[in-house]
Amino acid sequence: MDPVAFNIFGLDIMWYGVLIALGVVAAMALSSYISRINGMDFEQILDIFLFAFPAAIVGARLYYVAFEFDYYRNNLQDIFNIRQGGLAFHGGLIAALLVTFIYTRVKKLSFLRVTDTVAPGIVLAQSIGRWGNFFNSEAHGGPVTKQFIQMFPEFIQKGMYIGGTFYHPTFLYESIWNLCVCVFLVFLSRKKPRKGTVIASYIGLYSLGRFFIEGLRTDSLMLGGLIRIAQLVSVAGMLICIAGLFAIYRDKLVKTRKD
């Protein structure tokens, strides 16, 4: 696939950047809708976005560079080149949540209410952004047979034919999974559950899908050459989800036991 979407005054505009931008626009549109459901001022969400999004980009890049430092220590100039990819989502999410937490503390807003509002938009942006990996021919899985890849549309087949070999379109698996999670989170938001339910569900469900999909990938960031970092973080995410939901609904669980 051609990673260049179009050219402006001699500057190549990459599909990776275009799709990230489209994901952000979609996320903000959905967050506006969820804001009305949650009775939040969308202007507050926009204010937080102005701080959290740049932090997410920086965090995603630093996270990636940290685990690929053997390469970057001798190519320092490449640290700032993100046009070809190299953004680790977990790093971006951690940075964005940290900035959001600080902002909500300063402005005396509810961190859980804010994150409940933006969670469906975040996972929608992830679903769209994964297609940037497709155009970069990255984030794919291991080799598959021609018979297997023929189950997918022709353009997917062509995009996953790299160097004479067909590969698992893991970007597609995650994109579809994230879209399903988004639909569920919107449905959950409309039910107006307790604060923290939506963000906890997002962390848990995204982590569940990422854990299994990551096991198919060939470009995972590794710890000690043995452990896939994303799977390790995904396990932590699922545990955080379980602990969070237990804390939120503990009184109901205790009452049910007594009854």
C-alpha cells in the first residue's frame, strides 16, 4: 500500500496522519453527544483535549522509543519522525489520563465523569487510527495461507501481501473489536450507570481484545525478548477494570449476598 495520501507543495501527507486526524474528529463528535447524555459542558471537554492530546502524542512516542532505544540511541534525529508510525497507544493513554487527572483536580471536576464521557470517543478514534497501520504495512500478524487471506476483501489481501508473503490483518481485527467496544460503551452511557463504569469497561474490554490480538503480531515491543509489553499492560488493564467495577458496585454486591 502507498503510505502517502496526497502531496501539498512538495510535502507528502501520510495516510497515518490523515487517519489519526479523522479519528480525533470522530472522537470529538461522539464526545459531544455523550456530553449531552452525561449533562457535561462540552467546552470543558475541549479544554481538556487541548492539553491531553499533545500529551498523548508525546507519551505514545516516548513509550515506543523507550522500548526501541537500542535503535534510537544511534539515530537520535529519528525520535522526532513519527510520519512513518512508531506511536505506542498505551503510552499515549497513560499520558493523556495523567494530564486529565491533573486538570480535573485543578479545575475541581470529576475525573471519572470526564473519562466516562470521552471513553467511547477514544476507542472510536483507535478503530479509525488502526487503518493507518494498514497503509504503513505495519502492525500485522504472522504469515497466513492464500486460502486464509481470501476470506477478506481484495484490497485487504493486496495490502497484506508483503514481500511475497500474506500476513494476518491484525490491524483489521483490532479495528473491528474497538468499533464493537465503542458501540457497547455508547449503549452503556445511555443507561447512565454509576460514575467510573464506562471508563473501567473501556479499559477492560480494550485490554481483553488487545491481549489476544497482540499475540498474533510480529512487531510487538518486548521486555527482555520474552514478554510482549502490550500483553503485560493488557493484563494490568483487565485487573484494573475488575477492581474498579468491584469498588463502584461493592455495595450492591454486598447487599445481594446478604439477601
